[in-house]
Amino acid sequence: MSVADLEFRLPDDVDAVHDPDGGDVIVSRRGSRTPPQVLSSDAWALLELFREPRTLAGAVLAHCTSTGQDPVATLEAAFPVLVALTRSELLVGAGTDAAASLVARHAVGEHVGPATLVARIRVLRDSELWDAVLEDGAPAVVKVVDDPTSGPELFRREVTALRRLHGGPVPDLVWSEPRSTGGALVLSFVDGDPVDLAALDARGSRDLADAVRLVLATLDAYAAVHATGVLHGDVHPGNVLADEHGRVTLIDFGIADIADAGLGPAPRTGGGEQLDPAAARALRRGVPVPQLDVAAEVYSLAALAFRILTGAAYLDLDLERDDALLAIARSLPRPFSDVGRSPWPTVEAVLARGLAKHPGDRPATVADLRDELARAAGPLPAGATDSATGDTAGAALVRDSDVDGLAWADADEVTAAVRADALQAVAVDTGSVEAHDLALLWGARAAHYRAGERLHAEG
């Protein structure tokens, strides 16, 4: 059966955040590793038709009947988008593994250890998550890991990590029980949204000050986890929950790497925008992915910080898998301006260091990345004014980019290239001759690095 003949449906756990002025809609699936998708209100109206199973063509025809749009033109425009949504499992095909994963293994009212199941949060192929209540009435979350191949290891790693991290930025482990295909855990209830969505206000707009605070809180949480010898291994927005006060809790430690726990190297994820370049290169070559280390997690967190601050991925990864892996391995991060955000050169330069292709060029620890971002976030994005100094971010960038300064002395190829682009943007926006001249100098420095690397490679 072709994709055109298959019926699809919208999972029950898909959420949408609407712009009240009728603009874009941010669509996400709770607990999914797929980042939220931005759709037009018209595209969301089409997607909502899949609350009942339909073929892709059938949904387009029904949509056009209600809107008066041309079916052929709409089908041509919408079909690639709908197919992309099936790949991210925001639409699931009837009779597929993704559809089977929507069938819960448990039911409301069942008891798991000291907890009673109240409402399903999500069901995935290897696990399910439930809202629950304890015997004393306290809210809780029940996680059931169920996979004959990997479930027992996922369960052991999660329990081991949570016990080591007790009292840290993670849920409390209330009760656990191993099973032949994994195990069940009862966890303390965490009230929060995925961290990238938590940065949105009631209108669906990104509050920059809140986004910065959430980035720093996220990095603080990961620094605390790393200090205990635990590497999370599964960095993505859905595994970082932020409450209304900006407190961050990390969840899902099933593939954590835990030092001195006797568990051996942790499994690695097979994709996603938080994948580091070394892992991407290994996946492209079909060889084992390197063991998770601090440098790889720093890269993942820089990618997450970019998404929290901009609402977009640091690279255009809407590509075939091999092309996406190649982009992760080779391409520099996009400027904020490329994803519709105001340039923020100081912050972009730090993120570029975190996203450096060579591990040795990244901040050595998550705490270092956090401190660098905290300092860099002082100047406001271009166009805003710092009330304390009266400077714009562009003026602050020009002042900080002098060739006699520390920024010049410490720069590598990536930060030199990012700073050159940012200075040129300031020159175009303001007409500043000084910014233009500095952009040329920083661009020449980046080119010097690249030429040196080519000569080294040819030698």
C-alpha cells in the first residue's frame, strides 16, 4: 500500500499553541523527540481533520470543500508537508508501528506499586507515561518501560541515575520494580512544559528575557547532573521541563552514561538536531558511534540553547537523513537573522563555540558554557538599548571587537566568522564605517584560519 492510500490520524497527545491574531500555530507531540513544528493556521485546520482517520488526499478534499480552495493546488502544496509530518509522527499511519504505539498497555484505575493510574500522558513504542495519584492523594507520574530488547537496560540506567541524582534537578524516585521487558517506576509529579515552549508567552510569542533565564537554568541543571558523574545522553526540549517560575527539571535518563556504576558505555541516539558531529560522521559511515562524553553533551546543549532562544534549529535539518547528518558534521550554525530573530552577536559567538565541530574548540564544561552565555547575554539584541549605558548591542559589539581586545586574541575560525557576519550586519543597519572595517578584518582572520587548515590537510 502506498502512502497515498494509507489512512492517517492525529495522535491524541498532539498539542497546539495558537497566535490569537490568527498567525502561526506551534504544534508538538508531548514527550516526542521531534521538535515543535510551526504551521500556518490554514495548515493546522487541515491537520485537525485527521482527528478521524483519513487518507492524505481525502483530508485535502474535505478541507477544500469547507474553504473553497482549489483541490489540485492545495494537494500539491500540502502533500509534502503532510508526508513530513508522518515522518515526525505528528501523523501516524493505520496499521504501522507508530499507530500500534498509541495503544496503551495499562488503563485508568489500574494500580502500579503505590500509585493509581488517572490519565495517560503518552504512549511510545518502548514506554508509556501516566498521571497517577499516590495512596495519600499526592500526584505522581508512572513510567512503564516495555521493550524486550532494550527495556531492561533502559530501566536499570534510569533507576541508577535517579538514585544517584536524588535531591537534584530530577523527579524523586518513589518506587520501582524490574520486569522481564523493562520495569515500572513511580516518580514525583513534575509540573512543567517543554523548555522551548515555556519560553513562549500567552500569545505564542518568544519572550527573550524569559528564554535567556530558561537557557541558564537548563545549563545549571545539567552542570549539577554532570558534577555527579552522570551524562544525560538524550538532550532535547521534551526532556527539560520548566514550570511557571522558571524552575527546570530533567527527565528520561534511560540512556544516561553513569560513571562508576558498572553499566558500561551508554547507547546513543540515532539522530536529531542535538546530535554531535562525531556521532553524525559515524552514522553516515555506518560505524559505531563514539561513546558519549562531556564535549558531545556540551554540543547538544548549545543546540538546545539555540532553539530556546530562537524557536528554530541551529541548522536547516529539514533534509534527507544523510544530508542532515552531513550538515551536522560540516555546516556552521545559522545566524539568528536567518531564522527571523534579531542579531545578537555576543550570544551567537558563544553558541558558535559550543557548536564547534572539533570538541577541543568547545567550552570545556557545561558550567563554562553557562558562564560564557551569561556574560554574553549582557548586551541586548541589535536595535534594543541598554538603559544603563545607552548603548545599542551593535555599538557594544563594535567596541568589543577591537583588534587589541580579548575577543580578537581568543578567537577561533568559527567565532571569527560569526563576528564578521555580525559586524557586517551592524554596518548595513547603521552605516557605521568602523563596523564595516572591523567586519573585513574579522572576515580576513576567519579566512586565514581556513587557509591554514587547507594547507595542513594538503601537507
